[in-house]
Amino acid sequence: MKFYSTNNIHITVDLQEAVIKGLAADKGLYMPAIIPSLPSDFIHSMADLTFNEIGYKVIGSLLADDLSDEQIKDLVDHTLHFDAPLVEVGRGIYALELFHGPTLAFKDFGARFCSKLMSFLLQEKNVKVLVATSGDTGSAVANGFYNVKGVEVVILYPKGKVSSLQEKQFTTLGGNITALEVEGNFDDCQRLVKEAFADRELNDQMLLTSANSINIARWIPQCLYYFYAYSRLPDKNRAIVFSVPSGNFGNLAAGILAERMGLPVSFFVAATNLNKIVPDYLGGFPYSAMPSVQTISNSMDVGNPSNFPRLLALYSQDEVLLRDSVKGYFYDDETTKDVMKKVKENFGYILDPHGAVAYLGLKDFLNDKIGYAGIFLETAHPGKFKETVEKSIGENIVLPERLSAFMKGEKKVISIDNSYMAFRNWLTNLL
């Protein structure tokens, strides 16, 4: 499989370069040159398959030219060793729970896939993984790459803008994981990482890559959620809509990738908090990045979503088709808190702030459309936002043991100024 840059379809690289480099030389994101079409008999037989068996087929269709059958099986088994239950939350509405991995966030899937694939491709190279995080990406990548040979992980996060539990999950490990606390917001962290990738002199001195969803190895495996969710729907006779809580938009783009591969999805909902750049665009306004706004759904506090070019690429740059297929909704904190309370009272289900935004988007979509089966992605355990959730629902929640264990660790953090030269100087001191 070859991969092209979203900035130039004529620039193509092989899997190894796409994964190890992460970002194209022209700062574009890599996309598969050919999106395979899965046979309808496989789509209709998925109910009889395990999550892993679905994974072998889907990932194999994308990477069989580059990996052996044994490697694909090893890669999928390493990634999908925990569940993703589909839970009914009201009639015809289902939550796909993607928070049963090591850090109790959906990004555990992609991080484990990425770390395993890099181990196949690195060939003993010493690589530095640079990660900007607004919350869950940092914890998932840190735990997914912890003690992986030949890899050093550097996580940049905005000071005071992630939950205390999220922070503990990536600042207490030590070893090959280093956390940098930046005076700024997530967009500042993301900018510093992208500037490092674009710095030719720095890249001549060290091998840099990413493990954010900009990396093909983090992005591609997320399409598996959608195949699995469809396979477990009790009623497949109705049209299907997925509602995705969206920040950097990698997860939504992965769902569209699944649809392009043959999954019968009628619509996608892009649900955001007040960082509503993409909902505004989908509503007809020009795309316009802006400074991010801090909210209780902090993993979505992104003012310039990196994966937006992938959305356009998946629709062949056809903005009309994109706007017809993806509907955008956004919500403030008070609305998010209110729906968390109502869902707990009405259905006994506890949402986290991100899942709550996706639930709201799905409900608003279904108010305008009838006859649909709706699935919203619940991307993080509510315990990761314990204080916010407890205040919203008026009840105490019990932290799973794996979350409690993180809170006992000692935080190890390096503070840096919000400037590229400060970050660059820190990196070069590693040489």
C-alpha cells in the first residue's frame, strides 16, 4: 500500500515511511492511495465474527501488501485484547463503550496498534515520538509505548488544562516517557510539535515521529470501532447514524474511512463543545481556525483540528458531499452537564462529558430524522472526570482500581516556555 500527502496526491511513500515519519515532508497528512472495498458478504456476516476476526479482515485489506498474515494477526490481537460493548441508552440509541483499555479511553486501541506496528518497522532505530495532548492522547500513548525498545516518548500538554487523573496517567510513568508542561493551550502544544517535524536541521539530527491521530498508524485502526458496532446492532434494517465527539477529528475521519470501505452508514454527526470550527463549516461558513476555548470536555478543546484535511480527502475535496454526509452540532458546558444528569435519571447510564456531547448531537439529529438507529461513541470512562460528573449527576462514582492506582504515582514534569526555540533547545539537549 502506498500513502499520499493530503497536500499533494502525487507525493507517495510506503508504509514504513508513512508511519515512522508521521507527517509528510510538505506538512500534509498521509492517506491510503487506494481505499479497499470490502465484500458485502463479509459485512453481512460480521455478527458471527469476533472483534478480532473482524480486525484481521479489515486491517488485512489495508496492510496485507506490507505485513504477513502472522504480523497482521499479532497486530490485531495486541490491539483488541479488551471489550467495546454496545449498550442501549434509550430506544434505538446505543453507546459504543470504547473505554475498557489500560487508561480507560478509546485512544488505547490506536496507541497499542501504533506501538506494535512501529516495533515491526523500526528495525532497531532510535525514534522520538512527539505527542501533543489535550488529555486522553497523552495517557494512551504513554501507556501504549511504555518500555517499548528503541522509542522515547515526549508528551506536550497545556498547563492546568487537563484533568488531574489524565495528567497522572502520563506524568507518573518515567522510563522512556517524558512529560513537558507548556504555558499555553493545546493548539500551542500541537504547533510546537508540527514545527519540530518541519525543522529539517533538527530532523537530520534525530528521528522524530508522531503518535497523535495525524499518524496513519494511530488513525487507521479506529475504523475498526465502526465495523464492530455495526456487527453488534440488533436491528440492521434501519438506516444508521454515528455520532462522534470530536476534537482533532481523527475518530470521525476513521468512521468515514469505514464507510468508504463498504460499511452501510447513512450519516455521521460531528459533535463538539464550544470549539465549533467544524460544525460552523458544516453549516456553510468558511473553515476558519481560532484559539481554543477551555471546556469540561477538555479532550475536544481544539481550535485547529489537524485531521480536517482527511475529511476533505475522503470526500475527494467535494465540500457539498461532505456537508451532505456529516452534520455538525455544538454544545456549551451547562447543556452538557444537564444531559449527563437527565440520562442518569432516565436510563441509569453515566456519561462522561465527551460522550454527553456525542449523545446530544445524536438526539438533535434524530429529532430531525426518523427511522434511524443511532450509535454514539462513549470515549472515556466517567471516572476520568470524576468531579465534573459527580457534580452533574449529584452522586458519587467509584473509580476503577486501575484509575485509582494512577493517582498514587509521583508526578514527574518538566515545564517549558510556549516557544519553539525553548522546545527545540530542550530536544537538542537529548543528543
